[in-house]
Amino acid sequence: MRNIRNLYLPTRFFLLSGGIIFLFILGFPWSIFTVIGKTALVAFVAVIIADVVMLHGKSVTFTCSRSTSRLLSLGNDNEVVLRITSMAAIPLSLQVIDELPYQLQRRDFVKYTHLEPGGKEQIIYTVRPLVRGQYNFGKVHLFVHSVIGLVQRRISFDFEENVAVYPSIIDMKKYELKAAMSVTSNFGIKKMRRIGHSYEFEQIKEYTIGDDYKSMNWKATSRANKLMVNSYTDEKAQQVYCLIDKSRYMKMPFNGLSLLDYSVNSSLVIANTSLQKQDKAGLITFSDNIGSIIKADRSRSQLKKILEALYREEESRLDANYEKMYTVLRRTLRGRSLIFLFTNFESVHSLERVLPVLRKINKLHLLVVVVFENKELINYYRAEKKTLKDIYYKTIAHKIASDREQITNELSHYGIQHIFTRPENLSINAINKYLELKSRGMI
């Protein structure tokens, strides 16, 4: 009974069955087709029996394994590898189905391959998780058929495993080298000119052409009997906080990810970048209540603490309480800090309600407010409209897009730094802003 339950009938079986039935139908007016149909039916049954026996031979066995990353990265393409080895003495064709986690919403996943006797196959595919949490991979099913192809045999492997989807570790590693270079010069990444230098002493070195004359160390020059200059490096141990708004406005989706997810990924990148630059990284999340609070530090375990906190964050259904956030901020932060505020202002009015709090924060710290650009909205109002209803919607869309520009102007008017960016470019623009402010000595 177990063998019967694992047998499946492919399309070829039904096509040939339909052909035999058609022969019997033709047999009513012409009896010769009845004889042909009976002969074809006997041959058909015999071939099916031979196919079943062939597929259930002792040598028809397989080994299979699934390899995934220990942690999957949110919003990135993560590779999954299936390795299949055939021990059969005959060539076989396979239809491979992997039971993917329900969060991926992929119900049509199937791969096809062909294995010669003793052959090996490696199937690589990618998954792009859009929600943080635990993902359960189920069984791997192999639907095997021979050259005859009238019957399929299912062979299942129980590889059930849970894999956690964390904020984008892939992005964090990708931008790690760029942060170490202090400037980013890859395609599509803004080139940033360093303005002046900070004044944290690093070493005394021999003068080379191009060194600043103002850094000349005359005492060391007289002792060494050659020109010596002081070398400076960026100031270290400065506090960098990511302040994430988890209110309902951050649920807006772009390319499958919400604004909160983009903010979470970017916060991890900024934290790793600041720790690489030997600064202190911290995290505060809030909505109607205060969420996670991780004080700025540069210990080895700091990045892991921030990663675990970001992994657990979820959007709230209520509005953000900026007054409560400001109270906690005053109590938590000691000394001047660089604060990246990830939020979403839908209108100028929504900014004006919290602007007094933002100005208070900016007086004590260096505040950078992230303003998201709605690419879909811009493409909508730029497209040609013909009906009166579409023209009305276009006017509203243009008004909303204009409000975003007015928000950035309002922030600039009060001396508040901002990043006006599309969600998908948030991480690299935030890194550039951090490096720019650090090189200018504004922190």
C-alpha cells in the first residue's frame, strides 16, 4: 500500500489513455478499430507494469541534502542548495519539489533535472524573505520517472528545519569594506569629498609632498633633522544612535518590504559601520510606548545585541509618542551624540506637530531625520492622464509629493540635517551622511 500511495500518473499517461479510448469510440462504426484498441490497451497495461517494476528496483535509490545559511537576510536573495545523488543503474528524470516556508508564498516551486546512473546534481535557487521571524523548510520530494514516463514514483526526504530571518546581514557585510575606505566610489554610490580633517592625534610621520603645512611638527623636525608632520585621524568613541519610529505610518510597503524593515536593515548597517570606525553604537525604538533601549557602546557583543533587538521589532497600530521618546532620550543619552531618526512624515502638518521636539533634540545632539521619497507616487503623477478622475488623482499625488520637498525645506530652515532618499537607497545614503558628518567634525 505504501508503494501504491507513492505512485503518480503524469500527463503522458492520460494522453495515451485518451488515445485508446478514442480508438474504442471509432470501433462503433468501424470494428477494426476495436481490435486495434484492445491490442493497444493490453500493450499499455504491460508497459505500465514494466515501468512500475523498473522504478521500484532495488538499485533505484537516492541521497539528497539541503544546505541553507544559518541565518537568512531580510529583503535579500539568499541561496539554498539541493544536492541529489542517484544510485540507480538506469537513467532517470526527476521533478524536484521543496516545501518552502509559508511566508514566502510560493506554491509553484518545482525544478527539473536528469540523472545518469550514479550521477550527481546540484540545484541552486534563491529565496527572498520579506518578513522577519522563523521560517520552516519542510520535506524535499523527488518525483522520479524512467524513459517510458507513464508512471512517477515519489521519494520523500524529511529535512524539516527552522531558519531565522534576521535584518540584512548581507547588506551589512557588503557595506563593511566601503565604510573602511571612508569614501564610497562604486557605481550608483555618491562620491563624497572630505572637508578638512578632525584633530585627534594619531602619529608623527615624515613629511611627504601634499601634507598640510599647518600640521608641521617643528620640535620633531629639529630632533630628526628632517621635516616631520603630525598625522591626524577621525575622532573615535563618539556616540551614534539609531532612533526608529515603529508607528503605523511605517507599515507602508515598497518592493515587498515595509518602511520599518528598510529602517531596521539600515540601522544594522549604520551600527556596524560606526563600530568599524571605533565609535559607539546604540539603538532606541518607540511608537506609543518605548521599545528597545540599547545604550551606545563599542564592546564586541554590541552588534549582536542590536541585531537581536532589531530582529524582534514589529510595527505598531498607533501613532508615535514623541514627547515620551524625548523624555527617555534625555534620560538615556549622556553627552552629545549623532542620532539617525527613521520616521515617515506623510504631510507638513504631521511634521509641524513634532517639530518642537525635533528642535529640542537638535540643540543637544546632532539629529539626522530620514525623509522617504515615494517613487511610485512620483511615477504616477508624471504619467499622462486622460480621464477627469485620473487627473484628479494626479493632482492629489503631486500635492503629496510636493509636501515631501516642503518637509525637507522646513527641516533645513531649522538647521536639522536630513536624508531625502528612496527606501531601497537608504543604507548607502545613511552611510555617506555618517561619513560626511564625521569628516567635517560635526559630531
